[in-house]
Amino acid sequence: MKNGLTTSTYHILTPYPGTRLYKTMKDQGRILHDKWDLYDTRHVVYKTHSLSAEELKAGYDWAYRSFYSWVNVWKASWQHDQLKHTIKHFAYAGGWKKFEPLWNFMIKTRGLNKMLPLLETILSKVNTNNKKNEGSSPFPAIA
């Protein structure tokens, strides 16, 4: 937190069908199920060697909870020199992870475009000269 990191991403190894890893684990009898909606890098879908599936999932959940705890988001936000950067960090890190179920709902219901102005505001560059950041977008693919 002392370095002011905004994000951290964690993934559980996921053997996707059609990959060599999936075939190897399937041949070894390590694939737990074929519930494809759980093949999302957030769920354990194979038998592990040294940890139980529950221990691995618990470690994954702990990493996210720890990094994105309100205390750590607050500490990391205050590592910035300017208040506007502190606010942006807090809005991004807190808003994204603390409201992840809302974002997932918006994505699944195809309502993310309605949230685009909010996302653009949070993700856009903080201007140092108080001029609006005209012509640029944090989403160049859809600008």
C-alpha cells in the first residue's frame, strides 16, 4: 500500500477445454466437473496437488479481500501527492472492487453502456492544467 498501487489481479489456474493443460488434467482424472460457467479463473475446477480446492479458493478470496479492504484502499489512495489523484484512486479501487456484483450485473444484463459516462470519468486522465481532456478517451477502441 505504501507504493500507492491502484489494482491487483489474481487468478486461479483454469484448464480451458481444448488446451493441452485441460487434456493432461482430464487424462489424470483431475478435472472436477464440466460446469463451464465456473471456468472463469475465480473457481477451482481441478484437483490440486498440495492444497485442497477449498484452501486454494480461500487463499484467492483472501488476496482480494486483503488488497481491496477499505483500509488498504484508503492507505494506497493517500500515497498520491495531489488530492485529485487521491480521490481518483479511491473511486477506482474502491468503486470497482467493492461494487463488483453491481458491475457483473451490468455486464450480464448488457447495461454497461449506460455506465460508460461514469467509467470514462473515473478512468480518464486527471488534468493538471484544469482544461477538459478533449478528444481523448480511456476507451480508444470505442472512441
